[in-house]
Amino acid sequence: MSADPSSRATGETPSRSAASAPRTVPSPKSRDSDANPVEVRRSTRRRRTVSAYREGDRTVVLIPARMSEAEEQRWVRVMLEKLAAQESKRMLGDAELAARAEWLSEQYLGGRARPASVRWVTNQNTRWGSCTPAEGSIRLSHRLQGMPEYVVDYVLLHELAHLLVPGHGPRFWRLLEAYPRTERARGYLEGVVAAGRLPHLSGPGDDQP
Ligand SMILES: [Zn+2]
């Protein structure tokens, strides 16, 4: 496996003939984790291996130049599944999540936000994250699993900031400005909501990072 810390997956493939130019294909719409665009790149140097990795909010799949359309589609599906599985496995550890929170707090909030607990929950379908400042507890929706890391980081940082400032006033957003991908992450989540994958509810007590 690669030492690259970014998501990456590889697979073996039989070779067949057919060729076409690199292009971007829309990914299947059935899974949250596939919400980002997929770019298929064909390489004549590549003989039998397929690999895939995340590049920003897109997924790049590298395949042999001679692969057929049907094989390409099959391998794109396989590689998306592999990447999503790796990412959710990587994100599932609550200890890792706590470490991530500590790092984000250090990096962007001067270490002032110190949550007592950070964990994934599966009963949060209308919110990406929530927190209880009195307890110092933060909960993230499992629906974030498989989304790009910068999106998960943003939601985590958003909840960390709520430990310092309740509500969404100017003081709150000033804290978030330190994180360079706030706007991009919000756009990503808005896109997911707009696509109808998550009902957008707001009201007292609801938090929409
Ligand atoms: Zn909020």
C-alpha cells in the first residue's frame, strides 16, 4: 500500500482493449460518500492495476488505457466502495476523533476548546453535528463518514467553536474564519442537503453547521 496519507485504493484488473479520452463522469447517486465528482484517467503505461485517490473534493480513478467502458464503470464502482470503506474505517475510531478535535482546537482555536467527549452517533439525521457545552460533549452524525476530511474537520471545528461561543453570531463566525476551508465545506454540505440526501430542518435546538 502507499504511504500517502490521503485516501488511496488499488486493485488488480484483467486487461482488455478499448480506449477513450480522459473525462469526468458523474458518480452514482446512491451513497452519500459518492457525492463528489469522479475523474477517470486512462494511462497507457498502466497495464493491469487500477488505483484511486481523493484530490480535493473529487475522486481520481486511474485505469489502463485499454480498458472497456463496461470495465471502467465496474472498476469505478469498486474503487469508490474501497475508498469509502477505508475512510469510514479510518474515521470510526472515537479515540482518533478525539485526537482530531484536539489538533483542530490547537490549530484554529488556540487550544481553548477542550471537549470532554467526541463521538459518532447514528441517530442524528437532521444535523451534521451537535454539542452540549455544559457537558463538553460533541456528537457527529455518521452521515459525515466517507465525506472529504476537510468537511468532517469543518463540522468538528464548528462544534468545538460552540463550546466557546453559543449561537451563530458574528463572534462565532469570526472563530471559524481561521479555518481556510469553511466556505468550501459549507458549500459541500449545502450541496448534499440540496440534493435531498438529508432533510434540511431548522428550529430551536437544531444546529446546521
Ligand atoms: Zn452551529
